[in-house]
Amino acid sequence: MKYLYLITLLASMVAHADSMRCEQSLVSSGDPLFMAEEKCGPPSDKREYSEPLTYRNKYGRIIVDPTRASIQRQIWTYNFGPNRLMVRIHATNNKIEQIETLGYGK
């Protein structure tokens, strides 16, 4: 029974892994991207690119929709130094979608 409790506890910790703590603040997936910079400072690395909006037509082909705005993607990396894990934030249209934990910083 103790092992079942431990497994449940570990699974719940993994489910809440899409967040990042900076000092006393918490940044989570679903937050606006500017909140990460506001709470944690500027990232070590910023990469921004855009993708055209696409859809599948009735024949299964992927078609670019020129009438709609492209999707803006951002990847920010925070390097907190050698004593903390680095964090990579994936955002779409300035909204955080995923927070990925990397190895220790430099």
C-alpha cells in the first residue's frame, strides 16, 4: 500500500511539471509569455519564428491559407547557473504552451 501511495505522489508531481519557479513567483503553461520575463528576468536565449497557417483539404493535402495570419512561435531558454536546472519555454502567439526542464546550466 505504501508503494501505491508513493507512485501516485510521483505521478502527480510529473503532471505539474509544466511550471517554473523564479524566486517567489511561479510561471506556468497557459500564462502570457511576458510574465516569464517579468517574473524571471530576460532569458539567456530567445528564438522566434513564424509558420504559415495550414489545413488539410478534402483530398488530404496540406494547404497554406494565405488569408489568415501566420502562427508566431517563441522558444526561450533560461540558464540559472551551474547549481540549477536550465528551463526551455515553448510559446505560440505569446502564450506559454510547454515548459521543459533541461540539464544543469553553466
